[in-house]
Amino acid sequence: MSERKAFLLRIDPKVLDAVQRWADDDLRSLNAQIEFLLRRALRDAGRLKEGTDGPGSRTQRAGR
């Protein structure tokens, strides 16, 4: 598994609550949901190469 880096994220409480509800609906942790959304945005913007979703990514498995 690749190395993970921790960092502080300042986020609007309403946005955090919405992402937490979405994570709960998708049976993901908040951290996994944020990473999922970032990876999807990067892929859609052409800034993440195909096949670099990394281990544990549910991008393909979730059918999204």
C-alpha cells in the first residue's frame, strides 16, 4: 500500500456535514469519501492518469 500523508483541512461545517451524510449513504468513512471525490474530480479534469486510483479505491467498484 502506498504511503499516506496527513494534513489539516479547514472546511465549512455545512459542506462537511453534507459530505459526511454522503459518506454514510455510500458506506464509506469521511476520509475515504473525501479521497473518492478528489480522485474523481482529478480524473474528470484529466489530472490523474487512468489506473492510478490506488489500492482501496472504490471508483470502479461503486460503478461511478
